[in-house]
Amino acid sequence: MNDSYLNFVNSPFGARLARSLGLPKPEVLRRYRADQPEFDGLIAIGAGREPHLLDALANLVTSIGVTSVAHESAGLWVPLANRHGLMTGRFEPAESGSHGKLTALLFDASGIEDSSQLEPLHGFFHDTLRSLGKCGRIIVLGRPPEACATPRQWTAQRALEGLTRSLGKEARRGITANLVYVEQGAENGIEATLRFFLSPRSAYVSGQVVRIGVRDGADALPAFDWNQALAGRRAVVTGAARGIGASIASVLAAQGAHVIGIDIPSARDALDSTMRQLNGTALAFDIAAPEAPAQIAAALDEQGVDIVVHNAGITKDKTIAKMTDAAWQSVIDINLSAQERIDDALLAAGILRDGGRIVAVSSISGIAGNLGQTNYATSKAGVIGRVQSMAPHLRARGITINAVAPGFIETQMTAKIPLTIREAGRRMNSMSQGGQPVDVAQTIAWLAHPGSAGVSGQIVRVCGQSLIGA
Amino acid sequence: MNDSYLNFVNSPFGARLARSLGLPKPEVLRRYRADQPEFDGLIAIGAGREPHLLDALANLVTSIGVTSVAHESAGLWVPLANRHGLMTGRFEPAESGSHGKLTALLFDASGIEDSSQLEPLHGFFHDTLRSLGKCGRIIVLGRPPEACATPRQWTAQRALEGLTRSLGKEARRGITANLVYVEQGAENGIEATLRFFLSPRSAYVSGQVVRIGVRDGADALPAFDWNQALAGRRAVVTGAARGIGASIASVLAAQGAHVIGIDIPSARDALDSTMRQLNGTALAFDIAAPEAPAQIAAALDEQGVDIVVHNAGITKDKTIAKMTDAAWQSVIDINLSAQERIDDALLAAGILRDGGRIVAVSSISGIAGNLGQTNYATSKAGVIGRVQSMAPHLRARGITINAVAPGFIETQMTAKIPLTIREAGRRMNSMSQGGQPVDVAQTIAWLAHPGSAGVSGQIVRVCGQSLIGA
């Protein structure tokens, strides 16, 4: 729960010592606080070729109320911004000592159709990266490669991933770098996602690739208030008594949702206490029990739900030669099969309403595999399959399904890992530190957002761009 | 080029010292040698539910001439093997001291349709893993998730990836673990791929997921001899003068191909010498020159080619703020755009014959990004896009296109990396060592094989299951 090294090297003496010894100095990440402005400062805009997203970006910049400057690669930005009534100027390459002026770098690469047209990306980041401040944001925007008209365009768009991931590794200082592919026709659906990646809410999300697709009924986004986006929504969270689950419940409630927390009967007291603080509802069920799906459905039937977060999960680590059949089975059942059974019950009865959101918690172990976790990794890889397979099925009902895959998150569980292994896990990412439960929770809140209707079938790591698993 | 730690800890004194200090002891990997049998020993077969691939596996076991034993999960194997005239028996769980009896573990998971049916995988690997000898092989076979009929089946098949990657990390001792998804109808196209993964040729390929699809003209595989599979074929290799390129040329030639090596004019002497040894043809061209595609096409026009290996590549590492425009452009152009131009020329003129093979060299940096390599990672991510986008276009002509993505390979280039960084790169994988150029070359030879007609659009890492990039 407590990264004492992070605290130490950010003290005056610790910082001096770390510098003189050449030790890594993780940045204290800026996280969302209700009493601080979510967006501020100066954003630099770049673009290649004939960009398709500048209009959408102008709407975004207007909406979040920041000031922008146009890099020379984005000559179209100045007149466009002026038409939108935005204050804007031209970016002047950094003089020495002018570091830290910019809070975000946005590059619209959607018009790039050939590998020979990638040069403006170099020009933009070459000129601007040193001017990006601590905990700054890099967002590259492109078109989904698999939807491109020609192999040449697909190739060039796919190349953006190598660039963005490299920028994340180079930038350091708490800076995140992410790639957002916007399907043609989905331009008006980007705001919730870009707000998330620009915000301190995405403090520990870097090196990710997210696709925004055209949703059915494209212009019928329900009305919502950006400050209370989940007002009037009902959200079920499994494993909500403590830890990451309690943090998810808390973040959803803070955005206005009524949270129904589920946890096992033995955690009833903690669950009750967590839900009381959030004015939520506590349901003590063992989700692995055969009767649980019907019980949960019955408890939710009358009012329905809008958001289901499958957070409950267990580990029973052992190398497979020493793993009992029971340890294998219970991990697969609770982490994977129970999710399938519960969703089937909620979907069949229409309890999860049209336009709903399902978010499942996977894991880096489910992506990369892990020693001693054949059961856990199998279950969490299955969660990825579940998200990918269900997304097209749920599309017609306007329901999205996505997963978050946490990396090293500081919890009571990771606090028990032996120090040297814990330190390795903590530092092996672009942030040189573990994440917090709230980082997972904020990512889930973005996926649960009414504005995220075009985001489905995605796996988003919350890992600080861990070395493990790309 | 030389991993002295590997040599030391495998000496009698070094092994004792490493053991007493708790140091990692990388296994000396068994690699293919023409004077040793490629397949031997005892293979254990497991299966779940109603397996679909046992017939194909029986054909494989017959063809490579090994002995099999059936795990209790694969009850159908014994009568089936008997029908094929195979010697077989039942697997008895290992007694202490009986380790090392098995050379491979094969599990047919193709019949698993639900997450509740995954248990036989645990039973099989629980019982057999300790009996698998050094440099043994684990292969899990399934159905491509995205082609499954139901979300439940897709989910269960996708879960196999978490298991296989975990097994690779647990097994150690030079053991590889890979997952092969066989499309329905592609059962008769698995032999070349399973031979590769069972063979010492795949010594440094672990944690990979490969799909075998139905090829057009499914039963019309050209005749070939498994020992000289490339006899009569003409193979172009770029960057063939030295290093990995020379190794590729050498392995292709050893399998009977006539190799046409291309390298820049300044490497002409080395290229001539390499090609002379292989009875190949040397072509000194700068592939980045505008006239190169036409020149290469003209030089190959008369006899045509069957195999094109895009190996030539350069690095010009610098953080992007310090990277010149020329360093960016030349890396993108040589590593990516030149491949596009050359393939276009060869394909338009029909010089690359129907049924041909294209193999491009990508990199782990193209998957995960890398500090100081924005240009290189962008180019190598683009190569992945090229493979994925071209595969469906080339399908009707029976041409496959795939990429290999090397991890840490011991070359003159890596020998120049500072010791501590080199050691970290070398050890951060399931083999605890770097790979050899021949490991990349053998992987390419498998993809270039006439029997690999169903393998296209795949990215295969040659990285010993590097921690980086999953």
C-alpha cells in the first residue's frame, strides 16, 4: 500500500541522494482531485497530411477550456481554432529553460496513408517533447488499421503503435503516451475518451491502444453532465467490500451512480460499511454459488442496472505440478465462469438495460502468463476472450463490454510480496512505480461513461506501461 | 556473440558456484544438427472433451517416428494409435527420479467449448510437466477463438493463451511452450508447423500463438521431401552479407533453396563470399535507392522467385528530441518503405510466383516500443501492419506473408551494448539467455516451407519468451 522509496526520493534529501547515486526517481503522479481543475495549461497540436479529426479536436478544446498552440505540422489549426473562437498561437520550438510549458501533445495522424508520410510525427515530437511538463499527456490519433482501404494505409496506421509506445518509454517524468484509433464516422464520439486520456484520471495508463468505433444510433448519445456523468445510473460492482472493488464503487458513486456492491457473506461487515459511506446497496452473495446468478437477477430485477463491473477474483498460486484440482477449478470458476453465468442471467432477463456497460477486470498475467499462476492467467485470458466475443453480440443493444488489465497495483495483496520481487514489479514500467486502486477505478469509470458508447471489445492495461506484456 | 556466463555456469565448477549462490543457470539449448536425429523420445498426449485433432496428430507421430503415451485425459488415443500401427502405452504419473522421460507434451484442446471444461488441461500438465526433460516441448492445440461459433467457446479457447504462456514461464530448463490454433478444415495442414515446434529448430521460440488456416486449394500441397523441403526453390534474402541475414541464407540453402543474396554495394565482398559458400547468387543493390525495385525485378525476372525474406534493416538510435530528420527518414525508408516498394514490383510483375512466401523481419521493439528507437519501432510496427494487411490480399495467389520478431539475439550489434544492459536483455526471458542468429533463420525457414501454406498474417517472436512485450 505504501511505496516508501517513492516518498523518500521525492523528499529534498532523498532526491539529492538518488541523483548522486544515479537511482531512478519516480515522479509523484498527479491524480484527479475534485478541488483542482481537471484540465489546464497549454496543449500543442500537430498533424500529418490531410487530418480528419481537427474539427473534433477543436470541439474538445472548446469543451474542456484549455489553450492550444499549433505546431508547424498543423497549419490548418490556427484558422480552424479561430473559427471556433479559441485563443491559439503558433508553437515556438523550446528555448533552453522553457521546459514545462506544455501540458499535452496531440497529434492527428488520421490522414496518413503511406509509410512515406510519417515524417511529420518526427517533426512534431522532436520539437515539442522537451517542452512537455511533468505528468503531461501524449495522444496520437489515427484510423483503425484493419478498417483502412489499402495495405499501405493499414501499414502506416499500424506503425503509429511503435512510435507511441516508444514515446511512452522515452518521456518519463510521469508522462503518459497513448494511441487512439478513431473509426471513420466516429469523430463525434471521441470526447469522453480524450477527456480521460488528457485528465489526471488516467495517471497510470500509458502505452495503450484504444479504438473508438461507430456506435449504433450514432447521434443519440444520452444527455449527461460531464461533472456527474453517471447520475441516475445504477452500477453493480462485484468484490466491492475492499481494495480495488471498494475504490471502483467509490469512483462510480462520486460520478453520481447508485452502486450495488456485491461481496461474499464473510465480507458482509466491510461491504455494509463501504456501501453505507457511498449511500449504496450491499448484497452479500457468493458469486460462485450455482444459485447466485438467479439471486442477483432477482435482487436487481425491479429497477434494472446500467453498469456491471466484474471485479471479484481470487488467486491460488502454485506451480502446476503442485496445484490441486480444487485450486485450479475455483480460480477458473470465480474469475471467469461466474462472470459468464451472471451476465447471461442479467442479459437474458433484460435487467442490464440497453445502452448498458459491462467492464471486466482481467490482468497482465492474463496477457503475458505468469509463473505459478496457470489457473489465474487462464481465467484472466478467458476474460479477454469474453470481452472480444461478446462485444459484437451486444452491439445491437447499445451495450459495450470492455476489460481493464491491471499491472502492479499497490494493495494489501501486493504488500505481502517479498521486498525484492515487489520492488522489481513496481519499477519495471515507464512510471517506475506501482499504481493505486483508484487508477483502475478511474479507468473503469471512463469505460462505464455514457460518452464511451463507441468503445467496446477493448482491453486496456492499467500498468504504467509495464515492460511485461508490452 | 559470446555468452560467457552461459558457458561458465554450465562448466562443472561454474554450475556448483551458481547453485550455491542461487544464480540463474540457463540451459545450453539443444539446436538442430544434421548429424543428430531431429525427433526422438517419448511424447505424451492429452486431450479435453471431444478432441478434433487426434487423427492429424496420429499422422504426425507416424511421420516423425516417435513413440507416444496417452495421458488419462486422452483415452481415445490408444485405440487410434493402434489403428495407425503405432507403438503406444498409457502415461503413468512420474515417480520420483523418473524425470526426463518425456520429450514433448501435446494437448488437443480443440474440443473445449466452455470455460467449465478447462479442467483436463490442469490434469494433464499437473501430471506430466515434471516428467518432461530438458529442452522439451509443450504444444497446446486449439481452435482460433475468433472463428468459434459461440462466445463461450471463443472465451474458453482464448483462455488457452494464458495457460500456455504461464507454462512457458514455469517450465524453464530450455523447455518451450507454444499454442497452435487450427482452423476447422485445416487439420491436414498442421504437420510442418508441429514439426517445427517439436524440433530443436525452434529452440528459442516460446510463448507464441500461431494460427493455421484453411488454404485455398486445400489438398494441393506441392510434393516435397521433408529433408530438402526447399529443393528447387529460389529464395531472395536482403541484408544477406553477414549476421542474421547470412544465417538465413545458409539455413535456406541447407534445405535445398537456391539463395539470391542482396546487400549494399559496400558489403559486396562479404556478400560474394557468403553466397559463394552457399552456391548462391550475389546482387549488390542499395534497396533504399529509388531504382532498386526495378533493378531487383529485372535481375530476377527470367527465373522468378518463390521466397522473399526482407531481412535488411538499420538502426539509428537517439531520443526523439535529439534525432535528426535524416535518421528518422532513413530508418523508416530502409526498414519499411523499401519492403513495400520491392514487394509491389515483384508482385505486379508476377516474379514472386503463386504459392510463394514472404517473410519480413520485425522486432520486439516494434511490438513494445523502445527508448531511443522511435524511428526503428515505428518502422518495425509498420512491418507488422504490412503482414496483417497483405495476407488477405495475397491469399488467392497462395502466397503467404509473415513476420518474425527477434528479441535479444547474440550478434555483433548486441555485443556492443554495455555489459549490464546486455546482461539484463539476455536474461529477461524464459531461457535466461540470448538467442542465436540461426534461431531466427530456422523460424523463417519454417514460414518459407511449402507445408506452411496455411500460415499467413502471423507475427512470431524469436525471443525465448521475453518478458518484454508478452
